[in-house]
Amino acid sequence: MTRQSSADRRQQLIRLIHVGKRELSLDEETYRALVKSGSKTTHDSTSLLTAAQLELVLDAMKARGFVVKTGGKPVANTMKDPQAQKIRALWLELHTRGYVNNPGDAALHAYIKRITRVERMEWLSSAQASQAIETLKSWLDRDFNKITNLKIVLETEGKLPVQSIDQLCMSVTGSHELNQQNAKAVIAYLEGI
């Protein structure tokens, strides 16, 4: 192998590793740890590695689910999974409603680890992903269910005229949006009746 073709191979491996980092949604700290452990060196930067060491890093990424398809199009086989997409969508909805401060992958992975004891979403089994989805859905519904239950109790006691939760939210907060702040205000109002 000539010097130029060896340099070309190194650059190709570095590009693949960087695509793998993106496709596996690795944060910087996790990525550098993988480069260091995968290359079996003290270096955490691909620019300091030989082609053989870069091959080892790429193999470590493949072990985590990164797939390089023929034609040079790399993809992560689990990131296209509908359950992973559902988890991400629920997480972003929780952020939109004000329940989650950080919508990023690092916070999502920390939540996934706490719920399933699995380090990363990409490594979840189907059953573990379903568990995560159900906990996220119940988190989203928590305040809505509490408001609904309080409303039913007050209606049966004749203390609250029948109105939709949207109308109730609008009359208490001035907004139809049932986010965390508005839900707390509606719950406080209902508990005070």
C-alpha cells in the first residue's frame, strides 16, 4: 500500500467514525471514551490514531449497532426504529409542555438509564423500549388525569358546573394550553373549591 493510499484509508475511516458518532447519537464524552477504549490507546482523538487503530474504533462502533452499508452509506440500525422515534417524540413533547428542562440526548439517555438500567436508548430491547414509552406517556398524562379526577368529583358533588377541561383551563389561566404551569394552576383551583 502506498503512502497516499494509506492516508486515504485513514481519512475514510475517520469520516466513517464521525458518521458513526452522529448516527449513534454519541455525546462528546462518550465518543472520546469509545475512541480511547476502542483503539486500545491513551488517545481520544481520531487524528492521533493509525489506520489499524481506527479500524478497531470502527469495530467498537459496529458492536454498538453502527452498520456500514455497501455503497458507503452508514446507518445505525436501531435509530430508525419506530419505538426509538416514539421515545424521542414523547421526550420532546414533555419538554414543550415544561416537564423536561433539557430536550437533548444526554438527558434522554440519563432518563432511559434510570428507568431501564440500560445506558443508551439504542441498546434497549423491544420490551425495555415499551417500558420507557409507557412511563413517558403516563408522565404526560399525570396532571391531565388528576384534573379529570378532581373535575369528576366536584361535578358529582354539584360544586362545579360541567365544562370541558379546555374551558376550565381557559377560565383559570387565560389559555387553552395545558402545560405544566397551567396544569398546576388548574389543580390548585380545583383543590380549593
